[in-house]
Amino acid sequence: MSKTRSYAYILIGFQLFLTAMAIHLSLRVAPPDLQQGGNSRILYVHVPAAWMSILVYLVTAINSSFFLLTKHPLFLRSSGTGTEIGAFSTFFTLVTGAFWGRPMWGTFWVWDARLTSVLILFLIYLGALRFQKLSVELASILICVGPIDIPIIKFSVNWWNTLHQPGSISRSGTSIHVSMLIPILSNFAYSPFFTLFFFVLETRLLILSFLESSLTEEIEARECMHK
């Protein structure tokens, strides 16, 4: 418990520092886009949220597969936490994308291949959250099947004619100017610390539950001996 408390404080410190830096870079340092103006600043949080929703899903799928194999409660708690954070990240991606799309495309929503595949990811998250109340095994199986949507999200802009532009970052480099790339990366940087912080909290709750169960068993055993 003492170690997890120290880890939590360290993660909070990193998160606050990176968050403050990301806000400063996004609002004060990065210039407005020539065509989009100040509306382009939405992308500084929209793009990292989209990356985070996919990254969290992949980690959650790994935890879910380990839970199905081992039935260890730590993997179950990690999977549950990842599902909640991933659902929020995906929802935030859709909302910020809608507010960016309204002035750029003239509408909050279109049935674009990229938008539709991200919406499917959000529905998978919601389905897993719903199944967790009925059967954690079913929720884990759904999460493990869901990664089939990840390559569709990634390559939808290449496979179909969509409103989204092709990927701006690839192995050959990036088409994003460094003055805009740094705020995007800084906004993404604090997200893993945010996720790890909640993972540490879930670990502490799991340790407490083990301590409480063992203490309860010890008390019951002593009561039986006195009887």
C-alpha cells in the first residue's frame, strides 16, 4: 500500500506538469491555422483523445485475454478501468470531432467511414460496460473480439473516400508542422499517466479487498474457536 501511494503521487505530479505544459503550448504557443483559424486548436485535444481511445482499447483487450486465461482479479479490475477510460476517451473524440466538423464540414455528423468506425468502437465499449454487470466473462470476450475494428479505424481513410484526410504521421515522416505537432504530442503525453493513476487506484482497492477478506476470515475463525 505504501508503494502504490508513492506511485500515485508521482503519477499525479507528472500528469499536472504535462497538463499545464500542454495547455500552455496549445493556447499560447501554437499559432492558429491559416484556413481554420482558432478552430484548429480543437485538434490538439481531439487527435490525442483518438489515439488514447485506441491505445487503451488494445491494453484492455490484453488484460481481458489474460483474465479469461488466469481468472486473476487484477486483470479483471484493470480491464474494467480500461473500459471506463476508453469509453470516455472515445466519447470525447466524437464530441470534439463534431465541434470541429461543424464549421469545417457544415454539420456535426456525417456517416463517414472513420467516424462510423470510431462510433462502433464506442458502442463496443458501452456493450462491455453493460456486460460487466451481467457477466464479466462475456464482457471480456466482447473486448477480445473488438480489436477487429482497430485496423478499420486506422486504414479507413485509405480504403474508402472519406472526409478525413490520410494519416498525417507515418514511418516516412509527418505533414504536421512542428509548431502544431508539439502541442498534439504534449496533450497525448499526459494521458498515459492519467490512465496509470487510475490503475494504481484499482490496485490499491484490490489489495484492500484482499486484506478485508483475510481479516474477516480470521475473525470468523476466532469466533468459531471461542464457541
